[in-house]
Amino acid sequence: MANNEIKGLSDQELLDKVKEEKAGLNKMTLNHTISPLENPSKIRISRRHIAKMMTEVNNRKKASK
């Protein structure tokens, strides 16, 4: 997800995406411990997407103060 797509989401949509992505990351890491994933870099990519979205959430909180 690109930064401009993240900035275009509303606050609630952004929080929902973060929650969804975290659940997917958790599932992916659990599956990876049991049997290796074909592409383990997906875990890193997912973590980075979460970080980008959380950065935007925090920036919006700071801007609203």
C-alpha cells in the first residue's frame, strides 16, 4: 500500500486496515513456525505496511492536538 493510499483513508478505515494487517501477520508468523513459507519476505513486508499505517495514525493524532 502506497503512502498516498494510506493518507486517503479515513481514520476508522485506517484503524481497521491496521487491525486486519496485524491479524494477517500473526497468522503468517504462526504458519511460518510450523512450516516454512514459500516467500518469507512477506512477513517483513507486512510489518513495514503496519509501521507505515501506524505512523500515519500517530501523525494524525499529533495534528489533532
